[in-house]
Amino acid sequence: MSFAEFISYGFVQRALISGVLVSLITALLGVFLVLKRLSLLGDSLSHIALSGVAVGLLLNVTPVFCALPIVMLSSLGVFKLSKNNKIYADSALGIVSSAGIALGLIVAALAGGFNTDLMGFLFGNILTVSTSETILSIVVFLIVIACLYFFYNALIATVFDENFAKTAGVDVDKINILLVLLSAVVVVLAVKTVGIMLVSALIIIPPTSALQIAKKFKSVLIYSCAFSVFATVGGLYLSFIFNLPPSALIIVLELIILCVCGLIKYGKARKTN
Amino acid sequence: MSILEVKNLSFSYTGQTVLKNINFKITEGNYIALLGPNGSGKTTLIKILLGLLQSQKGKIILFGSALKKFNAWQNIGYLEQKANTPHNMPLTAFGVVRLGLLSTKKGLKLFNKEDNKKTDAIMKKLHCYSYKDKLFSELSGGQQQRVLLARTLINEPKFLILDEPSTALDSSSREEFFEIISALNEENKTTILLVTHDISQVGKYVNKFLILDKQIVFYGSKEDFCNSAEVTEYFGPYTQHLIDHLHTTGTCPLPHNHGHNCGHNHGGEML
Ligand SMILES: Nc1ncnc2c1ncn2[C@@H]1O[C@H](COP(=O)(O)OP(=O)(O)O)[C@@H](O)[C@H]1O
Ligand SMILES: [Mg+2]
């Protein structure tokens, strides 16, 4: 199948639009989360999303829209738990993560066990993205871009050094809440495209690759987006050619990019020594 | 003008009381050395003053307004003892220094050409311009400290709070650093609260001592410090070292009990 033929299908177009938008959002937010050592936030929240999706299946409500408020509330919970170092952030994430899985399993069992719907959410089902989900991803993308524009330097200061940011008049709590809430929304969206098991890869791998080779904050953001979009579009296309799951191929492509970036960094380091 | 007022402040980390009934006042132009042994609560006190930690008891008034309502952060320059910055942050030394201007921005916090010029100027003044385009995370500890100092001083804050700023600096940089901030105090009437163990070096510049050990042991002028019974009692046999030391730097009027003559090279470092 040629690329032109591939792109002419309606469901492929929706998959591409929301896939590209979700990969852009995760690539952008991921840079801040990785630098703040909150890269496992995506993992934890996606496990909470399992509970949300299961509740949706049980109540017969669109799972994504059921998961959204639950995941957003939990993200605020993570923020509260880790604030002022009451609990280490990674422990807070671990606790929330396991709570999500445990509750999810119980609700899923009540909803009739592991049917194909649930499997779709576990491993992603990008080709079944609906119009309303596509619209949601457009809205979230615009919000993320606006936040980046309005809070760019405040975000950088907060990520770099919270105590300094506070004494520079930045409302650090507000910035952090914004970051976790946006992460919550994008995690729910990404559950549809790559699945619960692989969401955190989308948040961690492209920013980490970009951080290997870029020296400026803006270039890190740009590289991260470029890698993420390339992997999503490429993975989707390859899934048609090889008849393999798109989510897995997306992540494999991201991993290949990470290796290449790692090699470039290694090569540069050797040259300068 | 009153810069800072602390009333009946007490603080404890889960169970362990670290600060007890702290009361003091800082007025414009004061240059205060905050002294005390490790673990005496200096860093904790400073973090409370800036709202980075919440005290269980007490009242703090910064530039005339209660801490909760305070928002004139452009007046404050704070340098943390041990900043916790990500090791892979893609931010150059220049980028770090420029962030110091954030507190002067209202609304959209974007930087312009003027800001870049200011950043260059302060980096030249603090001799960190030569590595302005290097990644902050790839600088040495002392270089990072210079960059953070530049960030703290860039908008000429009225009140400087520096928590052991000289620890990572070599001795000549240290001397130079103390000269720079002392000049700010003399020329601009910048108020300074400086946590330090380098009493031998700052003794000649400061005009007040605040000695803290969970509570205030002494707060007052340098002259009173040299003659204070509390100080003598608190430091015991070491007092004379300290006072001798201040003599050699020519900053202490002769106390009555002068005559005990010890070596003065180690005197100032014992705090
Ligand atoms: N985050 C913390 N949790 C619990 N105890 C702390 C914490 N930070 C400091 N302390 C304790 O509070 C006391 C004062 O510490 P600190 O203010 O850092 O002292 P200083 O700056 O004078 O060396 C010490 O006994 C220290 O162990
Ligand atoms: Mg300290």
C-alpha cells in the first residue's frame, strides 16, 4: 500500500490527527516532567486511567470521558502527597500507580472481565479514535501551546530551581498544578493511541532523546516534538505494511531514535576528549 | 525604614524544635552576619523568612507587609545554601543569570534585548562572562556559585539574603565577593543578611552580628559584640580568639579585658 492510499482512509486520518497531536503534547510536557524527575507521573496516571476506563465500561459511559475526571483528581492527589516532601515524589507515584491497578482490576472484574474493549485500552487502539476524542486532543493541544507561551520562563525557573522561582515571585504551586493536570489529560488521550502499558514511553523517550543532543531549551522542545511525531506517523504506517500493532511500532521507532541520539552524544564526547 | 521584623517565631520539623521564640528587626542599610554552629537553624530561619517553610508560630513582616501578602519580590535577592538543580537542564550560564530578572516582570514574563544587556553586564562584573554560553550543569562548583551570585544581584535587590555564599569559592574569589557585596551595602544602602563562617573576612565589613543557636544568643552591633557578656558566656574560652581576630582586622574597639594573646589565624573559623 502506498502512503497516499494509506492516508485516504477516514479512520486513518483521525488516527493520524489525534496521534500526531497526542505525540506533540506528550513530547512537550515530557520535557518538563523528565527534568523535574517526574517522568513516572505518566506511568502512574495511566494506571489510574485503567480504573477510570473500567468504571466507564461498568457504567456504560464512554471510557475516555469517565477516566478524565478520575485521572485529573488523582494527579492533584500526587501533587499534594509529594508537596513539601511529605512523601518522596517517586514513592507517591508508586503508591498511586498500584492503587490504580488494584482498583482497576476489581472494577474490570465486576464489569465482566478482560474483554476486547479493555484489551484495546491496555495496548492501544489508535484506529478506533472517535471524532469527539480527536476534538478533545485539538483543544488540549491548543491549551498546552498557550500555557507554554504564557508561562515559558516561569516554567523554566520552576523546573530549574523551585525555591529560587518562589522568591522570584513565580506562583510555583500554580505552575506545578497546571503541569500535573495537563499531564493527566494527555495521559487519558494517549491511552487510546498507545495504550496504558506504553503511555509513559511517549512521555519519557522523546524528551530523553532530545536532551542527549540539544543544548538549548527551545531546541530540546523542538527535537522532542520532531522525534515524537516521526515515530507516531512512521509507526502507524509500518503497522499497515507489516500488519503489527501500531503502538508497539511507535515505541520501537522511539527507542531507535533514542539509541541514535545516545550514539551521537557519545561520538561528540569522544571527539572533544 | 524597617526591612524585616520577626516576632515570636518558633519552628519545629516533625517533633524536633529548631527555632525557639525568635525576635529581631532589620532596618535599611544593616549588614548583618548571621553566625552559629552547623545545625543551629540558620538555613531554616532564612527559609521561613522567605515563606519557603511555614512556621508553626510567629509573625514575619517584610518591607512593611505580612509575609503572606508580600509580593515585591524584586526587592529580594536570595541565594540558597544548597540549590537542587537538575543535572541535565539545558540552560546556559547566561540563561540562569537572566532568570534573576523574572521578579521584575509582571504579566507575560518574557525577556528583551535590554534584559540581555543587563545580564551581560552583571556577568562581566562578577567575572563569569567568559563561560556565559556553557551549560550551567557543566560548570565547576565555584563557577556555578558565581553564576548564581550574578543571578541574585542582577536586579539590584534592596535586601540580600545569602546563605553561606562563599563556601564553594577559592580564597581570592571569596575576598573579591565580599568586596562586591560590601560595596553594594556602602554605595546603595543595600541591606544584607549573610550567613557565613568566614568571620575573619567579613568582620571588617559588617555592622551587626546575629548569633543563633536554636534561639538568639546575641543580636547587636559589632562594638557590643566585643564586650557582650552573653557572647563571652556562650563561646567560653573561644571568645578571645574571636575578639582578637576582630582586632587584627581593626574593627573592634579595645575591650577592657584585652591582654590574652592567642594566635589569631584560626580564631575566626570556629563558628
Ligand atoms: N528537612 C528537614 N527535616 C528535618 N530536620 C531538618 C531538616 N532540615 C534541617 N533539619 C534539622 O534542623 C536543624 C537546623 O538545620 P539548619 O537550619 O539547616 O542549620 P544550619 O543552617 O544552621 O546549619 C538541624 O538539626 C537539622 O538536622
Ligand atoms: Mg545552613
